[in-house]
Amino acid sequence: MAIIGKYIGRPLFRLLDRIHGSVRRRRSARIPKVELQEKHIRNLKVVLDRRAFLEALPKGGIVAEAGVDRGGFSQMILDITQPAKLHLIDMWASARYHGGLEAMVRDRFASQIASGQVSLDLGLSTDVLPRYAEGYFDWIYIDTDHGYDVTAAELRIARTKVRTGGIIAGHDYSTANYDGGVRYGVVEAVHEFCVQHDWEMILLTHETDRFLSFAIREIPV
């Protein structure tokens, strides 16, 4: 039986791998590929990691983090940028997005919630972001689905929610999570957005794992 499994298993594995590869290529092919121009990176600064990234962002502002998980990066935002108001957007209630963590996050930031510095805004980013007033935020940090369609939608919404000169930032500026076998679309969505709306990249991290953070803003007139 082991011999039969050996000779059946290998061809089956190769067949499944080819099918999976074909599906990946089709998904990748439908994602728009838009190249940046020199003007889109003229003021780009590369920093080592997300700590240095936060140190370069405006302090004391009104901020949103979409995609909170356990609140580790939220804590860094509070410690380093000391926002006047931090909106934490997530849908902790679902199994896909770590159900049960909402209570943990509420407990972690209980004092900041009580003081009004932190607000937990439950729901999908694409449902919650439209509820805020236009020009409300100084900057928004996005770390949610990472697919092209959702990221592109988040960028379109966030553009109307940051003030003039405000910043849209995010995580996983990458084309894929190779360990998880997941095709990302953050790079393509960001590039397309910058070209369409005349925005520029101003910050990019440089971690070895290549799950980079980016920050963009409208090109000053």
C-alpha cells in the first residue's frame, strides 16, 4: 500500500500544485499593475521598522487604526504618537478575525477608553470608515484584509476622511504572504491610488520579513 501511495500520491500532488498555481496566476493577472513615477517617491523616506515609522508620523492627532487584533500596535501608537483620539476599528466577533479578543482589547485600554482617548468601533473597515466626518483624521493606519479589492476600497474611503495634507498609512506593503500562500494586493492598490489621485509615498519601512509599512499623502501643490 505504501508503494501504491507513493506512485499515486506524487502525480496527484503535482496535479494539485499545477491547478493551484493556475488559480494563483489568474487571480494575480486580474490585479491592475500601475507603475509609480519619480514624483510619487521624490519625498520618500525609508526607516528601519514600525517604531521608527511611528516616530516619523504626526503627534497628538486624531488617528484611526483599522485592523487591531490584540492591540499590540495600538499600544505603540499610543506610546509613541500620543494621539488626542485613537479610533480602533476591527470585527473581533468573527472566528476569522480572532473572536473573543474584543474583551481583551477593552481590558488592555480600559483607562484610555474611560478617558475618551480611545474608542472601539466594531465592524468592517469599509463599513465603519464612511461613518466619520470628512477631513476628521490626521492619519489612518490600515492593516486588515490585504487583498487588492478591499485595500483599494479602504484607500478610496480614507482619502475623504483625512484632513488636507493628512496621511494614509498601512501594513503589509507586499505582494504575498508566502508562508500562508496568500496573494496580497496592497502594493498594486497603493500604486494605483497614488497615480490616480496624485499622492506620494513619504514613508516605507525596511524589515527583513518584507511585511512593510507605508505612508502616503497628497502631493503638495
